Amino acid sequence: MKKLVFKEILIISHKERKAKKVKFDPKRTLIFGGNDTGKSSLIKTIYGTFGATPGKVNDNWKELNPISVVRFSVDNVDYSIMKNDKLFAIFNAENKVIKLCTSITNELGPFLADLLNFRITLPDHDNTIITPPPAFIFLPFYIDQDSSWSGNWSGFSKLGQLKSAREPIIYYHTGIRGNDYYDTKNEESKYSEELLNLQSERKITQNLISSLKEKISSVNFNIDIEVFKEEIADLLIECDKLRKVEEQHKAKLVDLYNKRIVLESQAIITEKALKESRKDYSFAANKLDDVVECPTCGAGYENSFSERFEIASDTQRCTELLLEINQGLVEINSHIEKEKKSLTKSIAAIEKIEMLLEIKQGEVKLKDVIESAGRNEVKDIFSTSLSELNTQIVKNGEKRLELAAKWKAIENKARKEEIEQFYLNEIKKNLGILEVNSLKEMAYKGVVSKINDTGSSLPRALTAYYFAIFMTIQKYSTSTFCPLVIDSPNQQAQDKGHIDKIYNFIKQKQPEDTQLILGLEDLYNIEYDCPLVEFKVKYSLLTRYEYEEVEAELNPLFREVISKQGLLF
């Protein structure tokens, strides 16, 4: 079983120029502080940095939305993860980016699942099989101050993202259905999907063969195709040549028609210019005044001989250009008619060859023989394909049945009973130690039980359940054991005798070789033999005096992310 260990958390707000850095002991760390000192905000941010959002987050903290970085190790290999709003970046021990994510479900979740050996897959509400998001990886290890002391398996938000996930997630973490179960089941599902595809392909192939049989049955296939081979080849070669000639004529015609369109457009423009020029000259010639008033704008213009001569010259140029264009149109139309005649000849020659292909020889048309031979060849191809498909379907079906039997055997009754019995023994002992006498066995007998009780007994009953689950996971799970993060177990006004029992129970029952981060509002003179991180100032988790140190430590990470995607922080 892999082991995840938190080393430190760094939180920074560039907006407020404040920061906080907290180191974690590899065995146990106490986060100690009264109400509104930021204790719970820090604790919620630990797994929140991994994309697992707690059930409730303080509105002021949510609005501040600081950047957080958690340094951690997986089986003694060091990593860091950064959360900056919706961007997540994972770094190696050298602070080099190994993964950038903007989607928790589609990117960050699968990456962390691979890193932490979390191999369960489940359907979402669209029945798409996905890797569950990070909240489901860390769910049994996080006890939230606001939501986990009223119901088990409820520390994070958006747990309804998956369809009916409670039982399979609990079964996965407790080892009833571990990685071997889901590895085998997923492989079996792939074979099942492939089998459906093969069967669908076989059905299509069978339909095609049936259609071909109907067409083939109307033609006599006793004619030897070799008799017609030479004639067919000559005709097809000639036809191919004529087709190429036909395409050449068509291409020339397209070019000629385009040129004609251009010339016709030029002629229209020139004719219009010529008419305007003639009007201008007539108007100027008939006016004997030295100055002519423009009929449009009223401005006066000199009515000299040179001006009239210039207008006349424009008229002449337009006339010459129009003549040139018209001559071009005559030539173009001549070329078009010539190409059309050549195209008609080519089409006629092609039609003649097609008529030859229709000539009967005996009782069979040459074209029918060609088509029939083609259909026979296609039929043989499909028949071979059908045979291969049948072979694949048989092999695939056998493998699927083998895998189905294997993954069903993994979840055998004896193993499930062994794990359930281990859990039951643990929770019974825990309930006795914590003096919870109001629950009947049926209320907590199975690992999927929803723990319900009233008053001050409920937090103690939940504590008994959580630690029974921790022990079961450690003994039977095939995934990664993550740090136990428990916030504020003193709930529902416990009397001093019972809170002492809860605190001592947590200290003594922490599973061997695990990491615990425990948030407390009071210590009750219990010695936890571990570092204590104390918060004293209200409404000020982040401090100004830590800003420069944390900023300097995080700047290499910021620059690395910026170099990868050009993002600004």
C-alpha cells in the first residue's frame, strides 16, 4: 500500500500581501486555535489544494481565494501541488511542472488517481464511466468541522456528481472491491464493448451479403469472363482517353466563359462611360459662355476649347476601347463554339463505347458480366470477413466470460465477510471505549452504515466509526493511505469526561505508521507528543510578516508555471 505524507502548506494572498507557512510532522501535528482564528480555514485548504472542496467554506476565505501550495511525498518521492483559483499545477522535487490542470474531473482527478494508485471507475449521471474526482480519493481520511460530525462520508462537497457512489466507494476503500476487482472489471467491460461492436459489424456484413445474393441470383454466371477480357480492356482504355479529353474540353469552356463574363462586364462599364462623355461634350459645345455652371453642384468651370478637346479625347478613347472589347467577345464566342463542338464529339464517342458495353453476347450482356464478376468478388470478400468476425466474436466472448468470472470471484462472499467482521470488531471496541451505548448493532453492522444518533453521543459514535474504517483501510485497501485530517472533534457540548475520552482515543487509536493533522480549540491538558501550531489572532490566518518569505519560496513555482503557459498571477 502506498503512503501519502504532507510536509508543509504555504498560503499567499498577493492582494493583501499576507501569507502563512505551516510545517507538518510526519506522524502528528496539532493545529490549535479558538473560534475565528483561521484554524479551520487552514485545515480545509489542505485537501482543498488537491481539488477536494470541503462541504462548507467560510465566505470571507472564499472571497479572498488565496494561492495555496502543499508539499508532499508519495512513498518518499517528493512533489508539490499549487492551487490558484481554477488552475492546478503539480511539480516534481526540482520544482519543475509535471502537470497543469484546469479541470478537476477530467485532468487533475485522473492524474492524482494514477499517482495514488486509485483505480476505481464509476458512472456519472450521464452513465459515462469516469475516474472519480479527488474528493473521492480523500473522502475517508478527512473529517470536516462543519459536515462530518453530523454524518459519515460527507466531508467534501459535490459528492452527488457520481451516480449511486456511496457503496462502491466505501467497498473500494475498505478493500471489499479493490484495485484487482476494478482492473478486471474494466478489462471485462472493454471486451464486452468490443463484442457489441463485432456483433454489430457482423450484422451489417450479413445484410450486405444477403443483398448481393439477391442481385447475383438474376444473372447467369456460367460465362467465362476471360472471353471478354481483351475486348473489355480495349474499350475501357479508349473510354478513359475520351473521358480525359472531355474533361479538357470542359476546363477550356469554363475558362472561356469566365473570360467572356469579364469582357461583357468591361463592355457595360465602357458603354456607360462613353454615354456620359458624349453628354459632357455636347453640353460644353453648345455653351458659348466662357464659364459653365455645373448642373449638380453649381460650381463654375472654364469652357475653353482645350477643355472641350479633352472631353472629346475621352470619348474617342472609350469608343476605341469598346470596339476592342467587342472584337474580343467575337473571338471568345468563336472559341466557345469550337470547344462545344469538340465536347459534343467526345460525348458521342463515349456514348458509343457505352453502347458497345451493352451489346449482348449469347444471353449475357457484357456489362452484366463485368458487374456480376465484381459482385462475386465482393461477395467472397464479405464472406471471408464474416468468417473472421465469427472467429473474433467467439474468442472475445470466451475472454469476456473468463474475466467476468474472475472479477466476480474477487468479490467473494468469504472475503467480504472477513472484512466486514474485522470492521465490526473494531467499531464495537471503539464504541465501548467512547461509552456509546445507545446504538444497536444493526445501526453500524456494515461498513456502509449511516451512523445516526442523538445529542452528544453522535460525535462519539462517528469517531468510533471513522477509526474502525481507518483500521480496515490500513489492513485491506489496495490504494494509498492518506493523512488523517480531523477538525474539531469536540462537538455537541461534550462533558469533560467524554471529551477527555475522545481526545485520548484519537491519540491512542491513531493507526501505526500514519500521519495525523488534528485541529483543536482546547487541549484539556492532554500531551500529544507532537508539534503544536497555534493561532491566536482573530480574523487573521495570513500575516504580513510572513509574506516576503513565502513569496520568495513560491516565486520559482510561479515562474515555472508562467513559462509553461504564459499565465499571470
